[in-house]
Amino acid sequence: MNTMTTLEPFPERIYVTRPVFPTIDEVTEKLQDIWQSKWLTNNGPQHTMLERELTEFLRVPCLSLFNNGTIALMVACQSLRLSGEVITTPFTFAATPHVLSWNNITPIFCDIDADTMNIDADKIESMITPHTTAILAVHVFGTPCNVDKIQDVADRYGLKVVYDAAHAFGVEIDGRGIGTFGDISMFSFHATKLYHTLEGGALAMNDVNVKQRIDLLKNFGIKNEEEVVMPGINGKLDEIRAAIGRIMLGYVEGERLKRRRLHAVYDEELAGVDGLTLMPKTAADVKLNWQYYVVRVDEKIFGRSRDYVYDELRNYNVFARKYFHPLCSEFTCYRQLNSSAVANLPTANAVAGQVLSLPMYGALAEDDVRKICALIKSFRR
Ligand code: T4K
């Protein structure tokens, strides 16, 4: 039966996500503290407290706050003195390869794993050259990379490992914070993330010496009033955003659980629909954050392309997103790289042509998720 006739467009736009908002009263209270302190940025009390609270929350030994995740990742590359070539994934947000370019490093795109959509750890070794200094892997949509295999390759070739954990706030493997893997991990606290500080980010690291270097780099390299010891940048998080981050820590677990519930609804509604591949299932010892809900549409089986589903959903006021299409290797600034050749990235190209991020945020009603699923099923041919 064609259900389209019975389904009306949503009265208001349903976006792929909506930020979690604290109450105005909570924010006002914190603003009053800041006004009293007469301290707005440069390592103020809110910043100090948030850094401590997040270190504990994320179960990492050391953490440095930043004004956004991109600057944080740029500083991570600087702090480890990366150069030459860094092996990364094309299936990610533009920021990932861009931080390499801003560090004068050539991104070398490695193909991805078809199930997790993360860098294919088995293919990394074949991409290593004498110029390779590191692996920059992304825990795409919060699904952990194959951290053991990546570390094994890195150890054998003396490479650094940096994780873009922009999507992986609060993810744990066997009780271990995701930010403890590799040399440095970056978290994004952008408004669209499960946990946010409006804009913001952090680096997590195991080595306190690396933290000291990072803290200098994010503050112009200033050691004291008389000494500037390295060419740093301004990566500091201000007091207002740090205060909002402290409030948001009280919201994150509730939001995570609401999203987990919505994941289950999507799974229930879409399981068994021919031509749809649902979010990858992870090992039992992985604690997920349920931030995104992603499906893949196989046109040959579903009878409609991903783009058809995307366009039709818009007609019903549902604004899904094609994260991450186009691949970074398709951007004009990277297309000419040898590693960008489609023949080098068959899985990434196939996945990018099928992937669709569906609306996922705690304030989304369960019934709305069911209706979105009914729409998708009605598009099937
Ligand atoms: N690495 C990875 C793997 C990343 O995914 C990202 C960021 C980074 C690095 C860089 O971290 P940051 O430097 O950003 O800290 C969004 C986010 O802006 C971006 O942070 C995120 N990844 C990316 C996956 O998604 P857009 O271009 O899709 O954002 P936008 O403005 O289209 O927002 C998406 C939807 O969210 C809107 O359709 C409506 C809703 N929205 C958005 C904002 C900003 C709201 O309802 N309210 C809002 O205030 O990139």
C-alpha cells in the first residue's frame, strides 16, 4: 500500500539536529558569577573548573579547553610537530583534512571500512611512505575506530596517532575514555554536538608534557610576561562559554539517554526494510553516545536513490543531511592528490553515495521519528 497519501508534511521544519538549551535562569546565575569575578577570558575560574570537570567526565588524564574543535586539532598537529604526510580518512567533515593543510601537511586519504565507516585499519600500512609522520583517524558518528590495530601500525612504523573525536563525546571502550587512545584526541563542543559550549572544543592527552606544550601553543606561546617561547595561536575558551559548558554537563547524560531511545525507535521502524543499512552495531563493551542516526540507502535494492530520499523528505519538511558527502577527497583543494583517486577509495565513494543522517536530538518526539520512518518506507519502490 502506498502510505504517502495519508502522510502530511510536518507543520514546521524538522532539522537533522537541534542544540540542547540550558534554562535562561541557569545561564543568568552563572553570568552573575562572571560579572562579579571581573574575569572574562584567559584561564579564568570557570575555565579552570570546566577543565577539571571534563577531565573527570571524559575519564582522561589531561585535557585542554579550546575555542573550537578545529583550532584544537590544528594545535594538536603543531604540538606533536607533525609534518610531511599524515594518513587520514576522506569520510569526515572538512575540518579534518583542513587542519593538516594549515600545518603544511599533505593529507593522504585511506579507504574506509564498509561497516563502521571509519578509516580501514587494514589499509593504513599500504599508505605509509618515508614522509608519513602520523595517522589522523576519526571516530565517525561516535563509532570507535579499530584503536588496537591503528596503534599497532603506528608503533611498528614510529608514527603518532591523533584522533578526531569530534563526534565521540563520552564514548568509552570497556570503561576507558575514548580520549585515552592514541597521542591526542580532539573533542568538538559545537552547538550541534551532544555536549556543547556554543562553540568550543578540547584536546585530551595522556602525557602532561604534551599538555604543557599545548597550553603554551593555544596562548600565543606566552610563557610569562617576558618570554614567548613558540609561535602559538589564540585557541582560548572564554569564561561565558566555559560557564555554559559547566551547566551543559548536567544535561549530557539525559540527552544521551533520550537519543538512545530514539535510536531504538528508528531501529524498530526501519529494521528489515530491504535496501536500508542501519547504524553499525558496536561491540558490547562500547558505551556509545547515540549522537547521530545514519542510514545507508542502496538504490539497487531500495528502488530509490539516497538523493531521492533526501529531496522527498525535504518536501515533507524533514531536513536530513548527507554527512559526509561529498568526500573530502572530492573537494577542489584535495582532488588532485594521488590518494584522492576513486580507485584508491572504492568503499568511501560507495558509502558517501548512500549515506543519510536522519533527525536526531532529544527534543524530537518519538511519533515524529515514526512518521519520518513511515515516509522513508513509503518512498520505496
Ligand atoms: N571534525 C569532525 C569530524 C566534525 O564533524 C567537526 C564538526 C569538526 C572536526 C570541527 O569541529 P568544530 O570546529 O565545529 O568544533 C555542523 C557543525 O557546524 C560542525 O561543528 C560539525 N562538525 C558538522 C558535522 O556539522 P553544518 O555545516 O552541517 O552545520 P549547520 O549550521 O548546517 O547545522 C546543522 C543543523 O543544526 C541545522 O540544519 C539546524 C541545526 N542548528 C544549527 C545551529 C548552528 C540549530 O538548530 N541551531 C544552531 O545554532 O556543520
